[in-house]
Amino acid sequence: MKQRINILIITAIVTLFALMGIQAYLIYNTYELKKKSFLNETKKALNKIDDATPDLLDLENLWAERLVELLVAYKYEDVSKENFVAQLTRTSDSIGSRYNVRYQQEVQKTALGYEVGFKKNLIGLVILDSVANDTVVPLNDGEKIRLVGGTFDDELGYQTKTTSWQSTFYEEKKGVPYDESRDFEFMVITENRMNISEWNRIVLGSMAGLLTASGILLLFVVGLFYYSIKNLIKQKKVAEVKTDFIDNITHELKTPLATLSIASKSLRKKEILENPEAFGKTVGIVERQNSRLQKLIDQVMTNSLGSEELVLNKEQVIDDTYFKNLIDDFSLSVQSQDLTIHQHIEPREILLRIDSFLFTTALFNILENAVKYGKESIAITLTTQLKNNHYEIIISDNGTGISAKDQKFIFDKFFRIAAGNIHNVKGLGLGLYYTKQVIDAHEGTISCKSEMNKGTIFTITIPVN
């Protein structure tokens, strides 16, 4: 049974994580699709602005003309590549700011609803020759040249379009004969890049409904899973406790019932009926076993009551007198000869308002457990003190102790430390449960601290009027 439940719990946990993984994968795929769609829509809008705005085309023509001028100077006037790049960069800085302002004005006219950075880079410039081409751009380090637009880093943007075009330069001057040797072909490669600083927020915002619904569904599934597993473990524990209780009470009832059976059969024997002394002794056995059965039944009925069901008949008692009488009565009821009880009662006289019968029963349960689970030489210490209008009762022993695992359950109904019906100590698992209910009914608290093989300390606190 226990193994089947463990397998069920492990299977449920694995299934839950599998569902969470599938959900995360689907959300990630949706995110990627949304991101791709968002970027494609933005690219289309920006490319339309770049291709269909006359003012922007005029500015692009300016840098194109300047590019040709610098290219001629580079080819025929011994201008170095570095100088060429520096002059082209200055031209781009001059045109770029005007281009960017005009471009953002066009962006505002679109229905995008968010800010977009744009720039055009020169990524390739090659002078074509039948013998050997001359690559002017990129330089040795592969650096691109911004032509127009913003100044954001390329790593922060996305490429929207790459354009390449090829042209032939030839020079015509009035009064100057045409010189074919000064003609040359060149190829220009440019790229458009965009930058959307808050693209991630925008994409996630478009998925807000999906993410919210997924989060709520996940919380619901996890909550349902937790509730189901918790109830399963609780029901398993209840079933084990009930089985344990039935086995224990069956064991407790067998002895008096067997004794009653033997005694009742003895009463039918002629020699018992004719012997008054033997007859009286047998009747005494029947009465004692009947009383024992009645006490067992009363214990189950009474000790099963909760704190709200207990009816308190409170009376005022003097603490010193009450605890001395309690220790005297308990000492007389214990059969163990090797028992020492130390008392440290609050020196001031304190009036306690308690139900003496119920409160005594509750304390007896703790003291009896100290004896039941004690060592060969039993030592119990009872200490009381007044703290902040609360009366504190501390009962400690030198017994076998209670494990940390079991300490969480010792006040539960029917709980016993031993498993099944194998117990070194008789009992029904109701004593400490009943003790806690009595303390709760007195609006007090009870706690337990224990170490294995060192002993146990019970601390009870009740209010003092």
C-alpha cells in the first residue's frame, strides 16, 4: 500500500513537471512567432518609408554624389583608404542628423505606436577591374560606415534590408577630350538596420493575456496537485492510525474478556459454588475485569472529546497545595519503586482558576508517559513559575525521548510512536491528545521538546486572572 502510494506520488510529480515543460515550450514558441511577426511588420513599415519618401531620397542622393566624388579622388588623386573613410564619415555625420529627424517624422505618421531607430550602413564598396578588384570598404577590421540615420550600435539592431548596386563612372568636361582610361566601374552594398529599444516589452505585452491565463492555469494545477497529494497522504495517515487504534484496542480488550470468560466458567463449577471463599474471589475477578472494561470504554469516549466539547467546572485552587497533592496522588498510583519526583513550585502563592478534575487528568497523562517510557531509574522534575500574567508548568523527565519526526504528531488523536500493534507500552494513543484538548479549553498552550535518550520536556502555559 505504502509503495503504491509512493509510486503514485512520484508519477504525479513527473507528470506535473512534464506538463510544465510542455507549457513552457509552447509559450516559448509563441513568443518566437510573435517576435518574428513583430519584427517583420516593423521592417515592412520602415522599408516603405525608406523607398517612398522624396525628402529622404534626396538626402541619400547627396551622400551618393559625395561618395562618387571621394571615390574618384581615391582612385586618381592618391587619397588613402583611411582618408577616404574619414571624409565619407564627416559627410555622413552632416547629412545623418537631418536624415534622422526627417525619418522620425515619417515614423510618427505610421501606426507603429513605438519609437524606432534607423540607419543605413555602407558594408561594401568595390572598384571593379578586369585584372584585380579593389575593395575599399570594408577595411581590414571589417568596420562598417554609417551613411545616414541614427548612431546606435549594430549589435542592438536588426537588419531590415540589404541593397547592392553597380555603376560606371565616366568624366565629361567641356573642351576636354574624352579619356576612356578614367572610366571605372564600382559596386556599392548597403544595409538598413533598425533598433527598437523596448521590443521585448512590446512582444511580451502582446502576450499578456496568454501569459496571465497560463500563469493562473499553472497555479491552479499546482494548487490542485498539492491539495490532492496532501489529502492522499492525510488519508493514508488516517487509515494507518485507525488500523493501529483498532489493533491496539483489540489487544487491550482481549485480556479482560479472556479473564471474564474463564471466571464465568469457573462460577459454574460445583467446587467453586460450594466454597464461599473461592466464589467470592471469582466474583471479585469478574467485578475488577468489568470495571477495567468500563474504564477502557470511558477512556475512548471521554478522551476523544475536543476542546470545544469539554464542559469546564472551574474553581480556584492554590498552586502550591494543588501541585503537592497532585504529586502525592501520582506517587501512590505508580507501581515503580525507583521513581524520584523533584518539585520547584512558584514561591509566591498563586490562585489558579481551573477544572481540577480535567486538569489533573491532563497532567497525569504526561506523568504516566514519563513512567511508561522511562528508564530503569526514573527522574521527573515539575517546575512552575509566574510569567507575564501566565502560569507556566514545566514537566521534564530522563526517559527515552521522542524523535523530531514524531514530535509533530504526538498531540494527534490515536497517534502512537510504535507501528502497528507492536508496542512495548500499552495505550490507545489518546492521552496526549486529551491533554492538549484540556489545555486548549483552559485557553492555554502546550509544547514539547525532546532529545533521543536524553528525555522530554513539556511546557504548559495557562492565563492567570
